[in-house]
Amino acid sequence: MQKKILIATGIFPPDIGGPATYSKLLADKLPELGLSVEVVSFGEVRHLSKIIRHTAYFIKLLLRTRGCDILYAQDPVSVGVPACLVARIMRKPFYLKIVGDYAWEQGVQRFGVTDLLDEFSISNKYSFPVRMMKRIQTMVARHATKIIVPSKYLKQIVTNWGVDNDRISVVYNAFEPLAPLSRRTELRKKFVFSDKVIISVGRLVPWKGFGGLITVFAELHKNDPSLSLVIIGDGPDRKKLEQQVQNLGLNDKITFTGRLAQHEMLEYIKASDVFVLNTSYEGFSHQLIEVLAVGTPCVTTSVGGNVEIIRDGKNGLLFPYNDLPKLKESIEIILSDKELSAKITIAGQNTVLSYSSDRMLSELVRELGCL
């Protein structure tokens, strides 16, 4: 008898983001493996007032879980809490995907947490709201039949929460082939790139290290005034970062594009000379896989899941988070050593081949107990 999986997700296309892309892939591809899929997105109730929307989402899950065999939630808090309650009420197996630490992200953005995730995951010295968020996500994780994480690093983080290591499985995310992009020379004409361009992409939040990158760029620019920097993304730190750029007198050399559609973002990356991600944390960066796929040399930090994707000197360059001298040196190497740049570009494109959707789907189906 065909098994039916109910996917509880915070976002779903036309929303943009990792959970939306992942959930859409499951909805499209799992039926080809003999499974029935239904998706309940929080987007269906987001137009309602705050209290009503959460109640409405819980009811939607409760009603649509009746004919399902498995409930698969895509985060441990926003949809994980109601999904966990529904699974217990309906006595259904509850599977949970964890791609980050919600309590840590909220703590950094709203409650003054300055610790990096590794320390945060084993400490409880924080304010009451942060401790409560930690308890909530841990409670949901402990009630899951099995937890799916996209990297060995995140498996360790969730283990630090006090969850049994045997109930956490690593299934690397898939990478779907990109829509064809124009040639690099054509894209450089489109964006009026005449000299060397450094690019970075991400939410403008403290742990992405954009302030450090801007500081390094200012030093690089002193030696090579033709350099420019493009930062794609938006977030709470944007005004602070724009002020930093203004204070350095680099408004004509550093561009903030805001958020872009995926295709345009990838065009910018392909047109650039080096991609930089000075981040203190990545569970598993789909962004890095995209960069490797379009063929732009990558420089990023040796943190989290990055080291499971990038091999230093082989398919990219790694440096310690916010080590500004090392970051500067790595960018200079890529911009000056054309032979190395070409070598790691080819190796990076080969790396992408190992993240196929067929591999990810077969591993996920096995972990869900559907084989």
C-alpha cells in the first residue's frame, strides 16, 4: 500500500528559500518513488493575525494528518511545535528536519547573544527568553522519531542539545541543475564590470561577517583602486553596514543590491572574479554549492558544514572566521593566481555532481522507513 507523507513547512513556492526549495523537490520527486505527498505550508495562514494564524495552522495539520502515515516537519519551532503536537494526538510517526539553531539565531539578533553556535549549543547561561527557545526546540527534537540534518556538523550540534545520537541521520541536501546562464563575458557587459569584482551573498546579520569583509576590502582597495565589491542580500544589519561603507568613503566601490531573484543572483556570481563568505556559522550552505556550480572561485570560512563541502586548496580556499589577514591573503591569491583559480573552479564543478537529487531522495526515503 502506498505510503503518504505530510510535509509541514514554513515556506513553499512562490516563497523563496531553502525550506521552500527542499519541500517543492520532495513534493515533485517522491511520487516517482511510489510515495504520496501532501504539503501544508505556513504561508497558507500567514495573512491571518498572529495568534489566529498559529491556531489555524495547527487545525490544518490536524485535519490533513488523518490520511497520512508520516508527518515530516521542516523546522523544530515554527512548524515543528504544532507538527509535534499533532503527531502525538494522531499517534503518527514524527520526523523532523533541522538545518540550524533557531534559539541561537534569535538570541544573536534580539537578545544580545555573542557566543558562536558551538559554545551556545552546550551552555545555558542566557536570558530567560533564550533559554525558553532552547528548551522548546530541544523538546520537539526529543519527541521526533528521527531527525534529519544536512551535515555532520549539525548532527553534533543537535547531539549537544541532549538528543540521542542514534536518532540523528545525515542526509546531504540535493542540488538541482541550474537554468542556463549567459557567458561570463556577456554578463560582465550586462553589469558593467570592467575590472576585478569580489562578491558575497547572504542575510545581512552579525554572524555572516560582512563588516569584516568590508574592512578587508578597504585594505585591498588601497593597493588596487580598480577593485569593487558587490553584496547581495538584505537584513537587519544593512543600515549599519552601509554606514560603515560611507565612513570608509567607498560608496562608489561597494554596492548593496538588496535581495535578488535566484537567476539574477547567480548571474552576478558568474560575472564576478571571486566569491567570499566570511561566516561564523553554516549548517550546510546551499549557496556554496551554487557558487561552485556556476564556476566562480570560492573563499570561505573553515566553520560548520563548510569543511564538508570545500577542501582547502582543492575546490576553494578556507580561512578562520573573521581572520582578516587570512581573508585578505586568500582573496589576493585567487585574484592573482590564474592557474590556481582555474584548477579550483574545475574541481568545484566536479564537487557539485556528488549532490544529486537521486542520491538525496533515496537516502531520505530509507531514513523515513519507506523502503
